[in-house]
Amino acid sequence: MVNIEWKENGKTRYENLLSENYVEDFVNGLKNRGCTNIVVTNDIEKKVAESIRKYNTKSV
């Protein structure tokens, strides 16, 4: 599975693709729509765990 995150109209969006074969076409479609901050990862769980760790270590 390949996970894609991007910004569109000021909002962060996510999509999970089951096959790497579709990534290039999907990303090109995002670029054509003017999307920014496109990030492709293979391990969304690691990213979520890192976000939680950062949140938990922020001083209040």
C-alpha cells in the first residue's frame, strides 16, 4: 500500500493506493489540479506514530 498526503485548497488530504502502479498518474493529477506539499510514503503507521510522539512531547 502507498499513502499519499497533499494540500488542496488549504486542507490536508490523504489517499491510500493499493498498488504502486498508480502513484505516478495520481501524483500527476494532483499537480495538474495545483495541489502542493505532495508526500508519498509506504508506511503511514510510522508517520502517525511520529506525529503522536511529537504531540506528546510538546510542552504545555
